Amino acid sequence: MYGNSDCLALVDQIISKTDHAKLAAIYELPPSFGTTEEFLWLLANKSGRFLPGGRPDFSAAARQVIQDWNSQKISYWS
């Protein structure tokens, strides 16, 4: 499986290649996110992925994005 830094790097690449408005529509998030961390924070909060203490689980949110990329829920053409 992927390590935490590997997941974040992969999601960073996915976000850089995909229109933010399309990602926001897929996950029903506001399109105003600026960074990968902010996107993962919004996604973790929306999907209820939290670590002990109520912190958002960035790794679980990143794995969700990678799974959605691999299953073509997030479409990309070059």
C-alpha cells in the first residue's frame, strides 16, 4: 500500500492535472480550495474521516481520491 507522503504526492499530481471545479463537483465541495492539504481537509470533513481527537484523516481522504482516479470517477484527458 502507499505511505502517507506517497498518497499526498499522488493527490497533489491529480489535483494539478484536474480542473478544481470538476473536483469540487465530484465531491460536492466548494471550488475555492487552493492547496492539496485544504482540498483533503474539506474532503475528510465532508466524508467523516477523522483521527482520534477529531483531526481530519488526510491519508484516508487521499486514498479515496486515488481510488476514484483509478476507477475513473475522476476523468482526465491529455
